[in-house]
Amino acid sequence: MIAGRWGWWEAWAYAILSIASFAISRALAARRHPDLIAERAQHMQQENIKPWDKRLAVWLMLGGILVLLVAGLDAPFGWSFAFGWPVKLLALVVILAGCALSSYALIENRFFTSTVRIQTERGHRVVSSGPYRWVRHPGYAGRLLAYLATPLLLDAPWAFIPTLLVVALTIVRTALEDRTLQEEPDGYRDYARQVHYRLLLGVW
């Protein structure tokens, strides 16, 4: 652990929640859509990944790592102040909600991959059930909730700097992905007319 604090319960809670969310969502997705796990395992080998997403995916991964790195360094060096229990508990609830939303999107959507591409060989079609009834990109919405609450749980206000970078990149990626879907899969424009918001209800 980079912070050097084995008694840091907030970090343990974050790690356990993240690992559990990842493991449970993949197990449920594999049970419902066995071909999705195989697709995700070889996503970087696909030839029709959108060129802009190859760069964005890398930057988002690095941004996510940077959020945790800054939070981990903040703890031993004491760069900032600690938040109170109410804030931390609220942050933990928001992270849980974010993980649940993104996991729900993964389980519901057979075409939920790590990179943006039209999966013609898998019969790519519009998914409008589950969380896709509320917003068009619930996976991204859930991740943003979790990212925004992470600095609060880990007592790391400085981690908001890379977090805001991740938020900005995710918004750009959402806009580009939504434009791609508007242009290529049949039925997406009709779906977009029914579900108006991309990430946040009532806003965008």
C-alpha cells in the first residue's frame, strides 16, 4: 500500500468495494452473456476501434491511476485535511451507488465493451432496458459518481485535480461515443429521442 498505513480503513473499504463490484458484475455478466466476457478479454485486438478512443482509453486509465496515487501520497505526507464521518459515510454510499449503476449497465448490455466500436460481427443493436431507460450511458455515469466521491472517502482533496481530469475526459468520450452511435447502429436515434439525457438526468 503506497500510503504505508495498514490501518487505513477508508482505503480498505474502497479496495474491498471495488474488487467485489468487479468480481460480482463480471460473474453475473458471464452468466447472462458468456460471449461478452470473451469480447472484453480481447477488446484491444479488435480492428475497428475508433482511433480517438484508443487515445482516450489510455488517458482515462492513467487518470484513474493518478487519482489513487495522489490519494495514497496525501495520507503519509499530510497535504490536506481530513473530512468528517458524515462526509465519509456519504462518500461510501455514493461510491457504492456508482459501482452498482455501472455494474447494472454491464450486466444488462451484451455489447458493453471497454473500447468504442460497432460490433457488427456480434449483431450490435440498441439496448434500452435496465438503467438504459434512464440515461443513455449509465456505465459512465456510475463511474463518475464513484470517482467524484473517492477523494472525500480517502481524505484527499488534492485528488480532485486528477478526478476532474477524468470527469472531463469521460464527458468528451461520452459525447464522441454518442455521436458514433447516432451515425451507425440502426435504431439509436429513435432511442435517443426517447431517452434524452446522456449522463445526468435533467442536465445532459
